[in-house]
Amino acid sequence: MILVTGGTGLVGSRLLYALTRKEEKIRAVYRKGSDVDAVAAMFSGSAEDRVRFDRIEWVEADIIDVPAFSDAFSGISHVYHAAALISFDPSDYTALKKINTEGTANVVNLCLVHGVKKMCYVSSVATLGKSIGGALITEETHWNTESENNVYAITKYGAEMEVWRGSQEGLEVVIVNPGIVLGVPPGKKGWEKGSGKLFRQVYKGIDYYTHGVTGYVDVEDVVAILIGLMDSGVKNERFIAVAENLSFKEVLTMVAASVGKKAPRKEVPAWAFKWLWRLDWLKSKITGRKRKLSRLMAATATAKNLYSSAKIREELVLEFKPLSRTIEHAGKEYLSAIRE
């Protein structure tokens, strides 16, 4: 039986949709308050889809509540761990560490206790080293503990250390490091978080852009990689999942076109961020609201990190979807969602 954590998220929900095409038994863990109905809506296209959804055994449990979470591992042979908290606000560090690092440690420990055969962990390119002189980042570009890293990256790196620990104790593992994952999230609330939030923000209007560069990938390609690696004989390796390296300006321009808005026209120079994050910090202290721009977020906005997916392309003979089409489709779905 297969266990999926984070089944109501962008990656997890698409993973469940793909896994139900197979004849295997599937159990999905969700936290209290998660929108399972939004995932069900993804399976409402046909009678066959609805039958497939009904095959999923849903279990309410929190990955940081070990006694309750442990019951979900009964009879499980393979685990896809996609649950995570995404935030770059330094004030969220404690919650990030609890869910991302300690939660992953719990998953690994329970895999070992219950004799799980193989675990696939959905990590992030944030746990890899940085581009130096425009060089491509590969799976061998190691994390630099001495460089400044944001709180999300720190806790995801800690999670990876737990996964590698599991491999040392006999658990077969694979780690996938996606770039920014693009696609249609489950439910209307999905557009309020993660990459879905990007379409919402651009629809409201964004005038500014930066020339920072990072990697992006379609959610369906990520799912194909997860399943392909889990079904293969590959173990104890990591794989980068990036379809294209694009500048923030390029992505914002495509997103704007997909939702019928004007592309941003004004560049924010790198020097301006030195003041903007300080002003945001001051405003958060005065108003008590959450930070929108930290010092490390400002640095990320202008950084140019280029990723290579040569390893996964060779392993699975994979051709990634063009991101222009991914963004166009997601934009249409966003407009449809807000008009309902």
C-alpha cells in the first residue's frame, strides 16, 4: 500500500490523481482543516474519476503528532512525503522547523519502524548550493553552511539530512529537488499560497520586476519524476527537477499575459532592495503584520541561480513540458476560478 503526505497540496493532489490510475491501494494523510473537497473536485470530470477518488483512503493526522500519525503506516510499503510548510519569513522559523525538519524525521522513523521498502521525498532546489560565475547547479553542488540561507531552505536541508539518515539505517530513499512548481492548484484557496499566489498577485497588478533567475517546472512533470523514480531500481540518490531557468521578469510577463494584465515595466535595481527590506522590517514592527520582504528574500530576488536537469533527463528519458503552455493553462484556470 502507498502512503502520501501533503495530499491536499499542489504536488500531493496531482500525485494522487496520477497514482489512482494504477491498481494499487493508496492512503493519503491530511491535517485538520485541509481542503479534501478541493482534491475531490479534481476527480469530478467523469464517473471513472469519481471511482478513482473513492479508492483513496483518507486519514486525518498531523506529521508532528507521532502517536496519531503512526497508525497511518499500517500495511504501508512505499511512502511519498510531500507535506511541507512554505514560508520565507524569519518569524516562521519555529513552525518551519517543526513541520519540515522534525516532521520529516517522524516520517523517516516510522518508515523504519514499519519496514517501509522505499521513500520518495519532495525537497527543493533551495537545499542546493548557489551558482558561481553563471555555472549550472547540479546534484553535486553542495549546500554551503557558511553562506546566508533563508529559513525555508535551512529547514528543508535539515529534512534532507533526516532522509539521508534513514538511508544509512537501511531505508531506500530518493530525493527530488524541484524548482518553483507551476500548475493548477486544488480549489480556490490554492490560489492564495505557493506558486498559485503568483497568478493572484499579478492579476491584482504588479508594476515592478527584477532580473533574478531561478528554475521552474510543471507540476505534472514533478509527479512523473516522483513515480518514475519510485518504480525504478534507483535508490539513495537525488535528482533536480527543473524544466527551464527563467528570470522573474520573463515569468511575470507570461503570467500577466495569461490573466489578461499588463506586464511589469519597471525594474527594481539590486541596490534598492537594501532599503526596501529595512523599510518592510520597520513597518512590520510598527503595524505588527507579517514580513513581506526579508533581507534574504531581497537577495533571492536578484540572485541568478541556474539548474541542470541532465541527470533526471537521462535516468527517465524525460522531456519537460514547455512552461509557456503551463502558465497559459494555469492563467485560464485562475480566471475561471475567480469568476465562479
